[in-house]
Amino acid sequence: MFNVDHAIADWRRKMAADGFSNPALLEELESHLRAELRALAAAGTPEAQAFQLAVSRLGSSGPLRTEFKKLEKARCWPVTIGSWLFVAGIVLMPAWLLPRLLAGKVSLLLGAHIYTITVGYVAAFFAGGLGIYYVCNRLFRASSLNRQPALDRAVSVFGALSAGLVIVGFGLGALWCHQHLGRYLMGDVKEFGAMCVVFWFVGLSVLQRRERVSQRAKMLLCIGGNVIVALAWFGSAILIDGPKMRPGMASYLPLALSIFLGIHLIFLVIGLAPAPEAAES
């Protein structure tokens, strides 16, 4: 008896053997195949015949591989804009730190710690922002194959940057702490938050390299990374510096953080829900 899930599994293995090793592209192709199967089944086509027709309409591996080579070079504007904004931030932040260095408010070591930690956290926010973009595309059935490779590369780069820079920043902070306090760790929530960010994005990078997560799972993990970074960065500031904040800031920052976390939790729930039928690319 014909089993469509077994047939699709066999089809995926054949496509992988023909050079389609990218899980995100295989996942996208399967979504198009299943959409075509649903349309044929609704028209009364027998399941086995519908599968053969859907595979033939999707195309053989040769032409598809040619198209995917073009797609790998396709530009995704949110990725391009986000990358340029990130580069601009990297360039402008030293201009913000330099007057404080010259005035002696921060040492070179502390300035390097602030710079690397801040840039690492911002990189995580950009990865999470691309995850939100993915969920919005999925929600409004605007997913297109030409966006997938660019999104995959961008979240991989931003995630790896975040983990690497926060590790460096954590080490610089430990050296500064040893110089001024005689010990390497303060043992406060800021350090714990930084370690959580590192573990999260290092784990995501390892899973991605071993192809253990789907594209949707990777994007949702990046959104979850935004939640962790927000708690590590601003949540710890509220706990440690809250009593010393100005009255307005002391009430504004917790409210802003709550709104930020609430929005991200909404996108996580939307991303976990079954997707609408994907739009044709």
C-alpha cells in the first residue's frame, strides 16, 4: 500500500544524494511538494498518482540545482540593510568610547570589554531580528526560496559573531576584574547572563554545523536568543543598577523590557504554530 510519508522520505534521500545537502532548501522543496499533493488530492487524484505528478511538476534535480545556484547569489534586502547597519554600529561605537578613554573614565581594557560585549549582544539582536522576519514571511505566506540561503548565512554569521565576541568580552572583563579587585569573577547576574548568551549561540552553531536543526527551529532559536540577551543585558542592569537609576529610568526600563519580551514571545508562539500553505516563489 502506498505511503506518502515514506515516498517523501525516499524522495528526500534521492535529492540529498543528487547534491541537495542543505536542510533548509530540502525543507522548502518538501513544503512545495506537499502543497502540490494537497491540491491534487483535493481534485480527487489518487495518492500514488498525485505523488508522481507533484514530483514531476516540482522538477528533476538537474534543473533545480541550476536554479539553486542562482538563488545562492540572490540578495535579501533585510539581510543587506541589517548587515550595513551592524557595520555602521561597529565603526561608530569607538567614536562614543574614545572621549571616555581620553577623559580617563574607562581604561583601555575596560573599553575593549564594553566594546566586544556590546557588539556581541547587538549581533545576537540582529540574528533574532532576522528570525522575526522569517516568522512574518511564514505567517503571510511570503516565503520564497531566494530568501532562504541569505537568511541562513546571515543568522549563522551573526550567531557566531555574538558567541565569539561575548567570549572575548567575558575574558577581558575577567582580566579587568583581576586587575582591580584581585579576582577574575564578580559572581553577579551580568556574568551569568553573558555565560547564558555564549552557551546559547555556541550550542546553536554546533547544531547548525551538524545539521541537527531545521531552518524554522534555527530562526526560533535566534528569537529565543534575543530574549536571553535582553535579560542578560537589561534585566541584569535593572537588578544591579536599579536602585541607582534616575526615577524615570527606573520605571521606564522594566516596562520597555517587558514589552520587548512580550513581543518576542508572541513571535515564538506564531513561529511554533503550523504554517499556512507556502506561497509559490
